[in-house]
Amino acid sequence: MSIELFVAGVLRAVVEVALLCLLGQGLVGLLAGASRAKNPVYALFAIVARPAIRATRFITPRVIIDKHIPYVAFFALFWLWIALAWVKRALTG
């Protein structure tokens, strides 16, 4: 196994974790409603997804409001996940 394939696999796994945490945070937020800030599962998902949210805020223009950043982060991570799958496929031959 090549190092490039290993790195692509690790990066894809990290992106998957961030994607699933953003998705879980959104679902728990919908179910918990206004009391989501007190929900420990929501807080755990928020902690794990925070680096992706911060990176997205860093690369997006200020025109995009903070309320929309998690959605932008989710779709950016989704396309990154697809791209990494393509890279893994290309590396395997």
C-alpha cells in the first residue's frame, strides 16, 4: 500500500467524521429545538465539528452570515469527500 493511498484514506475518514458530526448536530438541533444548547450530544457534535466550521468561516467571504456557515461547511466537506474518493480510486489503479 502506498503512502499516498494511506493519506487519502485518512483524510477521507477525517472528512467523514466532520460530515457526520455536522449532520448529527443538525438532527439533534431539530429534535431538541430551543433547548439544544443544553443538550450534551449537541455540544459534543459542536466540539467535533468546530474545526470545520472555523475553517469554512476563514475561507468564505464576510457576505455569508455566520448562521449559514454550517451549511456551507457541510456542502464543502461533502464535495471534498467526493474528491477524496475520486483520488483514492485513481491511486488504486
